[in-house]
Amino acid sequence: MDKCDIKNFTVKELEEMMIKNGYPRFRGVQIFKWIYKDVANFKDMKNLPGDIIEFLEENFYIGRAILINKQQSKDGTIKYLLGLHDKNAVECVLMEYKHGYSICISSQVGCRMQCSFCASTEGGLVRSLSAGEMVEQVMATAREREIVISNIVIMGIGEPFDNYDELMKFLNIINSKDGINIGMRHITISTSGLVPRVYGFADENLQCTLAVSLHSAIDEVRNMLMPINRKYNISELIKACDYYISKTNRRITFEYALIKDVNDGVNDADALVKLLRGKLCHINLIPINPVSGKAHIRSGHERVEKFKKIIEDNGLQVTLRRELGTDIQGACGQLRKNYIAR
């Protein structure tokens, strides 16, 4: 039987595994705590007896990503290319703010959503990441920089809700008081609009922030930008968002990438206002980031400000996202899957 990455297990699963194999339940918590003290091998788990160490070595490994490449932006943002056990690789981005360090992690190798402005979808989906591989992106960057990461954004390569079960397990692991212990309120999850999963996530009633990639309030435009809209149109998506808000009483962030002469006109702004007026939400405007091979051009400053003013004048909360990491292809929409050449 192939060995498993022990970072894929929640503390409850480790407790159950201990009992199943004839060991005391509390050993599961001990193992979990050691994992998130970032030990490199099982022999470093000093308070475990030899027979448990042997059992762990025979059946598991401690997954660690390989640091293939690191690029630092002029603004301090760092993009990491991390190698996985199967020769695939993903990118994640570390950002420093006044309140601490935030990391944008990936949830899949590639993406099947085919958004026309995004580099991550090129070549389609290879596979989803395990919960342990998602956790390791946080650990690998913290280890490399010798820092504590306080905020996580799941907005890198992939559609998180297309990897729902592993996403939920990741949240369980990362939030555990016996592990990294990052609060749910410090985690943001982005979706392109997988409507059934929005309903399901609402029923989880977690304290995470939900960010919905909207990018147009007009179906014809969103169909062109985001093929998922042909399956779940704006009306269906907004109904799911309304359900989420009513169920959780939490504000949704709507992401809106401004593209010159595509979705940045007065009519587009008016449609956005009409769609979102009165909802518990925040609009995050993002001048589209350049992606090689993509024809989209970012809106000019005057057009961005005019769009923003229309929204503000109608009483909706809106911000213009601070641009980070563009010069290293580390900004929103610029991450892509990469492969290790061996």
C-alpha cells in the first residue's frame, strides 16, 4: 500500500486512526501537534513511543513542497513556485501588510473554469490539490521566511468550490487550535459562481469571507468572460448569494475586474448598481492585470474612477484593490500551473 501524506488528516481522523490500530486516542492529538510544529520526520516527535513511530514511518510521510523558484516584486510581494510529489507544481503569493502576512494559495493544479482573462485556466485542470498540499503552501512560505502567517486567501490557481471536500478539510486543519490555528475570519474563499456549492457553503455557516468573481452584471458579457455563467447565470448566482447572506449574516465581496471597452462603461456600472443595491456586500474593483496571450486591456485611470464614482454615488461600498506583485506575474489572474522538468 502506498504511503499517505499525514498532513491530509484532521485531528479527529488521527485520533480515530490511533484507536483503530490499537493505540490510545490522545496519541492522535500529539501527532497532530507535532506536524504543525513543522517537524521534518516522525523521529522528531519526541513524546511518542517507538512502536507508534514505526507505525507512522511504515504508513505515512510528512509532505513537504519543494521550493523551485522564488520571485520578489518591487513592492515586496513574493511569488513561490512549489513542486508537488507527482512532479506537478503550483504558485502561491505572500503579501506583507501593516496587520501582518497574508498568503494567496492555490486549490488545484490548473483550472477548468476557462475564464477568458485568467492565466490559471490555460491547459485546463490537471488535478485538485489535497488538503495537505493546501496546508503545505502556508507552511512552506512561513518556513522559508521564518514568519507567522495570519491571513489566507484561497484565490490562486483553481476554483476552490470545484475541490469542495478537500477545501472543507483544509479549513478544519488550518483552523484547529492544536495546529496552525488561523481563525476563520482571517480566511477568504473565492468562487467563480458554482451555485450549488454556494448554497452548501452557506449551510456550513463558517465565519470565512466569501468572495464572488462577478466581473459583469450583464449575462451576455459575463457569458463571454466566464463560461460558468452559461450554466449558472447571474440571476441564479445572486439567489444563491442572497441565501448565503440570509443564512450567515455575513457580507459578500464581489470581485470586478475592469476591462477596457468590455465591462467598464456607464451601462455596466449602472447594471452593477441595479444588481447589488440593498445587499450586504462590498465591491472590489480590480483593473485587469496583463496576462501574456490574452487580448484584454485594463481600463484607464479616468474610466476606473468614473466607474467607481457611479457605484459610490448610489450608496454601495466599493474599493479599488491595491495592486501587488504585477511585475512578477503574481497578481490576481496571473498565476498559472507549472511543471518540474526532470
